[in-house]
Amino acid sequence: MGLYTDLQADLKSAFDGDLSDATDTLVITMENVSAYDPALGQPVSTTESFSMRCVVLKDLIGQDPDDPLKSDELLILVLDSEKTVDSFAVEMEVAIRGAKYEINGLAIDPVSATHTLKCRKKS
């Protein structure tokens, strides 16, 4: 097996076992605008939701104000094998733990096994 496969298998096993109580559900809702509908006189749009498991690496709400990350931010880890959306993007809206956030930074590890999302709470 390659490095990617090994990492995914080990992390998925941890998500299903030791980390199961630490996982949260991340929901991304995206609006897809399709072609213009002349009968309606406007573009037609549909909303799609993508749900996936994740681990909140650092919940910074109410934490140390001297931390380099702001107090209204979360750092979230998503396994590539858990990812249900094609790709993450800055300014994408996400919901987790009953609150809405916006992705304002993201990092993918060198073998693309994990995606780390830095999210700021929406007001």
C-alpha cells in the first residue's frame, strides 16, 4: 500500500474507533445557479448540502486571546476519504456544532490525505 492509502486507513480506523466521540459533522451548503429560465424571468438555482465527518482540532471560541488565531475561529480536519464535496474553497460557508462559519484558510497535506480548514464564525 502507498502512503496515502495507509494514512486514510489509519485515520478512518481512528474516526471509527478511538476518535469516534471526538468527531463532528460538518455540513457545506452550496447554491448552484443554472441557466436562465425565460418563463420565470430569472436564473434557476438549486441548493445542495454535503455532510461529512471531521475533527475539530482547535476550538478557539473563548480561548486564550494571545493565541495567533482569533477567538471566533475553529481549526477543522477532514479526511480526504470523508470529503463529500469536490473541493473546499475560501469563503465557502460551513455549519458545525449548530453554528455557521466561513472558510478563511485551508491547507492540504503533501499526499492530499487530510484537509485542514480554518473557519471564522459568521455573525
